[in-house]
Amino acid sequence: MDRSIVYPGAIPLDSDMLNVNRNAMVALGALAQAVLGSATVFDGLTVAPTTPASMQITVAPGSITQLTSVDQSAYGSLSADTSDALVKMGVNLTATSFTLTAPTTAGQSIAYLLEAAFLESDVSPVVLPYYNAANPSVPYLGPANAGTAQNTQRIQRVQFQLKAGSPAATGTQVTPNVDAGWSGLSVITVAYGQTQIASVNIAAFAQAPVIPYKLPNLRPGFSSLQAFTSSGSFTVPAGVTRLRINVIGGGAGGSSSVGPGGGGGAGGSALTILTGLIPGSVIPVTIGAGGVASSGSSGGAGGTSSFGTYVSATGGSGGLGGTTYGPMAGGAGGSGVGGMVNNVGSYGTDCILSAARGGDGGGPGNGRGTTGALTGYGGLGYGGGGGGGGSNSTVGSGTGALGGNGGAGLVTVEY
């Protein structure tokens, strides 16, 4: 941080004190940018109904950090500095209230947008005493003894504005657009005939730049994991904007034949990192089922696993089988789609006629083929292919056994 130098006996200058203030502000702004970046950030500023409930809302104390310039106008005797960029923080120590109005037409609602922005202004005007060289014991009142009041503080605050959308049929009301230089903070929906604002009427603006974590809550890298073994949905947690996703498709079933059958192929896999997600978003998760071994036919294919529309992995293909005695091939593996790394699952192995043995499923986590008229082992790991069924004869006059089922897929989410 820059520091002014003063000397004993030197005549003090107003710029000495002004530069101390400016240099401290610049240092704190640089520190804020190093920690938070240059994008606008909110802290606090929680929007809530009043107690008791009314048609008002309150915005709790808090701050905004926003990129601007050092000084838009002259700061005392220091000239303006609009060319050097600086992150500044506006702080509100008291709550702010707004009154909302319900639409006047039955069946309609209005969506209000509450916006926030950084505000810097000069305030607290005072008529200051000035040195009177002609009579030092009687100071001048204001510059040139004109009695002019001058601002004595340059303050930095959070300013708000409430924008009303157009009244529309309830459920079709549209939130107004955010104005240039402002950031959306909250959306408040008010219906016809409403006399009180409740918590259910207030929602955070989806792109509100709220600080997700305080320093004691910060976690390095990806420190939480959620595994899906059945289809469902994932809600992006508060403060989370990126995820690491691993998707595995379902393994295929091993085949059944009058002789030994082929092993099922393994499910494909995909690995990716998603960024720019919106906290609170709900993303569907689909888990591919393991392929089912069918009697006297090829094994069933594994199902596709997916994480929303972002990334997916297809299931393996079933091992070959049928009503003809012969060499039955293992099924092909599935493929990853949309990932940073897309992997192809391994093939199931072919049957071994001379040993009356079914082929092994594609791995890892694969099922084993059997020798003799025994059901093939199913895939035990996620996406593993089922083993082919064996036969009790090596010459085509025996009986083949059922293959094993493929293992189901898997989706893991790290954040």
C-alpha cells in the first residue's frame, strides 16, 4: 500500500490526509479483487417479509463488491481518476424497506425485480472554518468567507431499485429485465387481492451473485460425492456452480444357446466437469438397467445412463446366442457421449465350443461364463457384462444354459 511521508515542522497539506484515505481504499480494493475477483458480489442483503406481515419487504444489512474506477469526480483537492479500475465495496449497516402494490385486475399477478448496485456519493455538508490571515482568531466561514457548505464525507453504499413487471394472468407474469450496471437480487410475486407479502412470494433472482461460502466453510476441490444407482434427480446445492460427473452405462446380458453362449459387453463410460451451473437447478439422472439374459437367444442390451442432457453412456450389446449350435461371439461394449473423456466398454468374450464354456462378460465387474449346463454368472460391478451360459455337450447334441444378467449402470456427482 502506498504511504504518504510527512516531516516535523513541514506545513501540513490537505492532500496528506486525502492520499492516506485514497491509498487505503486502493489497497483494500486490490485485496477484495484478489479474494473475490472483479465480478459483482453480494453478501447479506437478505430479502424477507416484515413482521408482522404487510405489503412491505425488508432488505437486511449487507454489502456489494463491484468493479468501478478509483474516483469518478475530484476528491477534495485530488483530481478525479476514472482511468484506473478498482473494486470497491458498498456497505449498508441498516435495513431498507420497500412497499409493493397488488394488481387491480382479478386473476392477475405482478413480478417485481429488486436490483442492487454500488453507490458512491458525497454527503454531510457543513460550513467549515477557514484560516483568516488578517485575523487568525476569527476564522472565515466557508471558502472566501462566503458561508458555503461543503460535503465532508464520500460514502460507499448499496443502492436498490424495485422494478414492477407488467400485470398478467397468474402463472404467466414475466420478471423485468435487469438494467445495465445493476444486478438482480430478488423476485417478489404479488397477486390480485393480496394484502400481505409472505416468504413464499419471495425468491432469489437466479443469477444473483451471492457469496456462496464464508472462509471457514470453503472446501478444496470436489469434496462431496453423491452416487446414483437408480434413476432420480440432482439438485445443484447452494453455492455450487461446477460438478464432476462420471457416467457408466448398463452391462449387457450373456447369451443362451443350445450350446455355450457369448458374454455380454460392458457399458461405456464418460467423465466430465460441468461449469456455470445455477444453484437450485434440478437435473434428471437416468441409470441404465443391466441387460437381461434371454432363453435361447442373444442377451439383452444394457440401458443408457445419463446426467441431464450434458453427458451419457450407452449400454453394452448382448452376447450372441440362438437355437443353432456354433461359435457365439461376445457383445460389443457401450460408448461414452459428451464427456471430456469418453470410454468404450470392453467386449464380452466368445464362447469356447471345445470346452462347452460360455464367454465371460465385458469388464471390469464382469460376470463369468460357465462350463457345463450352468447359468452364466451375472455382472457384479457397475456396467459389467453378464457371462454366457455353458452347455453339457461339446458336439451340439446337449443342452445350453441361460446366460447371466448384466450389471446396472452408475452416475456419480462430485461437488
